[in-house]
Amino acid sequence: MKEILNRLINHETISKEEAKNVLVNISNGSYNTSQIAAFLTVYMMRSITIEELEGFRDALLDLCLAVDLKDYNAIDLCGTGGDGKDTFNISTLASFVTAGAGVHVTKHGNYGVSSKCGSSNVMEYLGIKFSNNQDFLKKSIDKAGICILHAPLFHPAMKNVAPIRKELAVKTFFNMLGPMVNPAFPKNQMVGVFNLELARMYGYLYQNTDKNYTILHALDGYDEISLTGPAKAIRNQTEQMLSAQDFGVKEHAQAAITGGDSIEASAKIFVNVLSGKGTEAQNNVVCANAGMAIATVKELTPIEGFELAKESLLSGKGMEAFKKLKDLTI
């Protein structure tokens, strides 16, 4: 590690293979916490290269506890986080709305690191069971149309990093990796990223896979469609700018989609929105993101996906998916 750190501090980059080896060594407990913290810090101060990101991704996929859910043609809705916007749990809500619309979801998530309340925080608070048992996960999709893949249960290699990330409490390159390392290897992926440079990297890496994908970045900084301004969408064959008008709705202020200042407050917003009691802005932003996920799987236009998402939310189908998943916990 000393040699790698010296090179990185001297503004050199490392190869795909070297990046992969570092993460394997971290998982093996080969480095102390100070070395790991220093390694993470380097990437807060300079951009990551395609080769480095690909090496980190390949290491985590090789080391993960994979689950075979390929028969479900599922999609993962996952953001990188790290946008500093402190929104409510939009992609998690959108996942249940997507499931309610009849599109299977394998939702990869984790506790919040750089945000107040991550996907796993709100799910756990609301009584959802986390499991890496394949039979339970299949049962979840069969009954509810969705399963929750809590990252620490599938990435034991990262146990040496988790406490360091928590103590640092800022985004690291692991934020960039989260959506890429879903242990179910879903055929479909909708991912939101915190800057345009990373959106381009994701596009490059995904075009060399067999994934059906949509990569999103709102130009005012959100790692999802925010409806507060235009958003870039990179799909398999197209790139487009999306505005609120593309979903048939109006723009709203950023304050309209902020989250709670605690896990309890975030959970309350979650239940309110899924119960059909959300504000117009909350409903629209959830349905825009769910709509893009539905459109990704079904090859629809954004507004066609949005209408299916809206029907799922307002008819209670999204809440029904949540209740069915929760019932499996009991």
C-alpha cells in the first residue's frame, strides 16, 4: 500500500488490475485503518479514472455473495448518493411504485453515509427484514414484486471499510460503486449519479455490458430526476435532456423535495407519500423516477412510464407492494 499511496499522492493513476488488487487486499485485512482512510481520501481530492473505477467494480463483484434472480427480468433503482441535497428517499419510494406497476425490482441499498437517512435506514425503521437467503428473496419478488438487497449482507469484503466510511461521513468512491455492484446482477438498471463526469463513466462501462440501462443526473446537482430543472438521461441508444414538461408536470422548488432531519421524520414522509398523502411535488418526483425505471424495462417514453407510475402510486398498488414485503418479515 505504501508504494500505491506514494504514487497516488504524486498525482499518478493506478491500473485496473492494481485497483482490483487493492480492494481484494482491503477485504483480506491486509491494510490498517489509516492506510485505508488515506486511500479513500486521495479520491476525494482528484477524479477517478475509468480503469480505476472498473477495477474497483470488478473486485466487489468477484467478492460479493451473488444471488440468482435472473428469471425475473428485474430492475434496480439506485443512486450514488453524495449529492449533498438531503432529499427524502425518492429512489426507494420509486422502487415500490415500480413494483406496484408490475415491474420486478431488486433494490440494492445501504445505510446513509453522507446523507441523514439511507434506503436501508428507512426500510429497517419501518420493519422490513434484510436477508441474503435466496429463497426468501425469490419469495419476496413472487409475493411483493420487490426484494431488498442490503449491501452489507452481500459484500462482506467491505466490513473493513464500513466503519471508516461512517467516521469520515463524506462521499467516497464507494458511493460511485454502489449501483454497479448489485449482487443479483439485474438485467435492467436505472442509476442516478452526482455529476456529469460520472454519468459519462457509467455510460462507458455499461455500454460494454448486456445491461438495459438509464443513467440520470439533474444539472442542478441531484443524483436523480428532481423536476427542479433539466436532467441528463443516458440510455442504451440515446441521450436526452429531460424537463418537467416531458412528464407533463410543472417544475417545483428544491425545498419541496427535501427530506426529514431524522430517520423517524424520513420514515414519516415515506409512509405519507406511499399512502397517497404526499404533496404534488413529492408525488411527481417519485413518479418521474419510477416512470423512467418502468420506461427502461418496457422501452416506453418518459411520459408513458410516468402515467403507469402515477396509476401505481395513486391506486395504492405501491403501498400494497410495501405491505406484502413487510408481511413476509412477520
